[in-house]
Amino acid sequence: MRISRILTGLTICILIIAGLFIFADRMIHAQSPDSDPGISGKLDDILKNQKQIMQGIESIRSELNILKIRVTQQQ
């Protein structure tokens, strides 16, 4: 009787662990970039916008350096 309880407990534990692995595997596949082709396009748009923002910041930075030089020369 004791052995059958142990075997039943082990079987239940194995089933629970297998269920968790299957659930985790499905979650990983749900996050796969291949699952939604629109995500790739959206990420490309975000990257393009970030590059434009960085170019704008660089432009402002160079103008600030020019102003800094002019103020320094006037003093």
C-alpha cells in the first residue's frame, strides 16, 4: 500500500511537471517574432523613428556647441 501511494504521488508530480513544461513551451512560441509578421514592420518603424530622433539630437547638439563657441569668443 505504501508503494502504491508513492507511485501515485510520483505519477502526479510527473504529470504536473510535464504540464508546466508544455505551458512554458506554448508561452515561448507565443512570443516568437515569426508568429506575427506585423511586429517586424512595427519594430522597423520604431528603429527608423529612433534614428531620426538621434539625428535631431545631434543637430541640436552641434548648434549648441556653435553657440557655446560664440558666447566664449564674445567674453
